[in-house]
Amino acid sequence: MNHSKILFELFIICFVISLVLDVVVSLALYGFFKKANFHISKLTAGLRLLYSVLFGIIIISLLEVSPLLDQSKLNENLIMSCLQEFLDWLSCALLITGFHLLGVGYLML
């Protein structure tokens, strides 16, 4: 097994850990802020969970790259295309996180 594949799989494992922590944080923030404003707290938790779902789907799409790293002749263009698609979707998902943070900021006022 080559080093790039091992590093890539560690990269995916770290993203999965981050995904689990995102779900925990969204539930914890909902519990913390629900007394301040139930509806806004529920909305912000929902946005964070929506981000987590999209992030999970994005991580699954990264699994397409892993078998490409096993090939004796690497197809760099295909790998870079998959990684660029990952970054594009991640940018869209991060917009949802921005709205979540706006809601948390409002709740903190």
C-alpha cells in the first residue's frame, strides 16, 4: 500500500470524526439555546444537521478517489476532478454553516 493512499484514508477518517462532532455540537447548541428562543434554536440546529448530512454525502463521494490511488498508473486528471468536485460541494455546504452561525450569533444577543 502506498503512502498517498494511507494518508488519504486518514484524511477521510478525520472528516468522519468531524462529522460526528458536528452532530454532537448541533444537539448541544440546541439544548443550550432552546430556552432563549425555541424556534430560532431549532432552526439553527436544523441548519447544522443539514450541513452534517451534506458533509456526510460529500465524504462518501471522496471514497471514489481511494481506488484510483491503487492503480499502477495514476490518472491524475480524474483524481483532481474528484477532489475539485469535493471542494465545490464543500463550499456550498459551508454556506449553510454560515447561516447556522448567524442564528447562533442572534441567540447569543
